[in-house]
Amino acid sequence: MEQPAEAIVTVSSHPPRGHRTFAIQMMAKLASAYYARLAQKVQPSNTDAAPALYLTSHEPLQVLRDLLGHSNALTAEKY
């Protein structure tokens, strides 16, 4: 009896697609005030206070630009 050959799995990755998906999901959370509600739950002495303050005190597109590593908000706006 022959042994079955090992299956070869090929995974193709599309970084721009992942980048776009992240941008869309993050922008939806920023626009829906998800992080503003989260920031209300964070205590000022908590280590999460600084990121929560940043996410709630800047324009959503600027936050997204920084998270994507773009130097210009217009580049982030394309996503």
C-alpha cells in the first residue's frame, strides 16, 4: 500500500490588501468613537492611558496616517 504524498500548501500574501483591510477597520473604529468609549474606561495611572489619549485627541485620519506609517494624510486617505 502506497503512502499518500505530502500536501503542499501554497499561501499567497497580498500586503496591500492587508494594509487596506487594516485601514478600513481602524477608520471605522475611529469614526464610531470606539476608542473614545475605551478611553473613558482607562484610568490615568494605567499604562494604556497615553495610547487612549492619543487615539481620542487627534483627527481620525491623522491617527490612521501615523499607524500606517505614511508621511502625508492624503496617502492614508486613499485607503
